[in-house]
Amino acid sequence: MDPRPLLTLTTDFGDKDPFAGIMKGVILSINPSVQIIDITHNIGPQNVLEAAFTLEMGYNSFPHKTVHVVVVDPDVGSDRRPLLVVTDYHYYIGPDNGIFSRIYSMTETLAVYHVTAEHYFSSQRSSTFHGRDVFAPAAAWFSKGVDAAKFGDLISDYVTLQLPVPAITTENSAAGEILYVDRFGNLMTNISIQNIKDLMNSTGKKGLRVEMKGMDAPLKKFYSSGEEKKLFCLINSFGYLELFVNKGNASGTFSVTVGEKVSVTCG
């Protein structure tokens, strides 16, 4: 099997504690040639949905055969299963808690293994740090070319999250919600550009009205095209409708968090 020298890390460990660095040390002790790239360690604590959405945003920027290790694991130490997910393009290692739900729905070829081969784990395992003791060593061995089938058995009953999707509310309207708030306070919705195109095609209308909390958010092409201190929207670099305040923080200004409803009307 060809080598797989590129590995990414996504966790909710943050930057204060040594946890992410320790995982890197374990990986490099097993495979010194692997390249490790941090996607982020600032997922909200125990926020599996945020991790799933973040992974969707980032995974396809990496080369073929990249190994993505994702550790947002509120059930660490329980009987939840460690997984190795093999797709037609990338590989994923992490807990069976729905964290890979977006990946499951976006790939043509999928094989999910319950990782049970304990000789690919650390010899001494704690019940609180499987990032170090299970996921990091398993990923390191896999990056050395160990065949996926040697890690455990194929399963089909892996956990999937019921992710919020836009709903058609009237003939010319759809309702979505905020799924992600970035560090600038921009509000990413679950309404994709394809959803908007489908709505326009079904109505034959091209005008677009976006509303949140009773406020209109006029459509712009880029951030600086909106007046400061006012709410606007655009299609962001990931193909989703996003609400923003030019040179401001939409989340803070309008007291908006994940789950806030957003409507789109064609007319």
C-alpha cells in the first residue's frame, strides 16, 4: 500500500492544555515521517455537530489519502466505538458519535471499521484521554500503511446525527438556521447556494429576501460592499449563505447564536 504521510487533527482541546501536543508526540513516536497539520483545536467543548460541520468545510482542501483524526469525544471511556472510516478519497479516525455524519452523506464509496485491534493502541490506556491512547496511535499506524481491515470489523450501524436541513415553508420560501459562528462573528447558515438556485428555479423568480429576527439582510458579493454596522448576507467560500456585519460582529451585535432561524424568500 502506498504511504499516507499527511495527517490532520481536529479537536476541542483548545490551546491552553498540552493535549493536542501530546497527541502529536504519540503520532511522531510511531511514524516520524508523517506530516501533521492542525485544522483546529478550538471546536466548542463536546460540540460534535460543530466538529462535523468544520470537518465538512476543511477536508477537501487536502490531498488524496490524507488521514483526518477528529477527537470531540464527550463519551470518552464509555462503550462508544472508535472508528476508522475509509472513503473514495480520504480516511477518518475518531469516535462513533456522529462526528462523521457529513462525510457519510458526501462520499460514493464508504467502509466503516470498528477499531478493536488493541495492539494499535497505547499499551496503557486511560479512561479519559483516548485522543492520546487510542486515536493517535491507531492513526499513526494506519499512516504507516497498515491495511484498514487489520484494525477491526466492518460495521453498518455507525451513529449518524440528524443534521438540520432547510425546509420549504411556502411555494417561494425556505427556512434554515445558523449552524456555525466563526471568530469574526459571521453567521453561517445551512442554506446552500444550490438550495437557493433550486428555489429560484421552482418559482421562476430571481429576487432574494433574507430575514433573521425580523431584520432584512440584503445580499452582497463580498464583506466590504455592505455598510458598516448593518446586517447583510452573501454566499461564502464554502457555498453557504452567511450573514455578516462589515467590520463588525453579527453574532455579538444582534445576539445571535447557533440555531437561530433564517428565512429565504424568492420574489
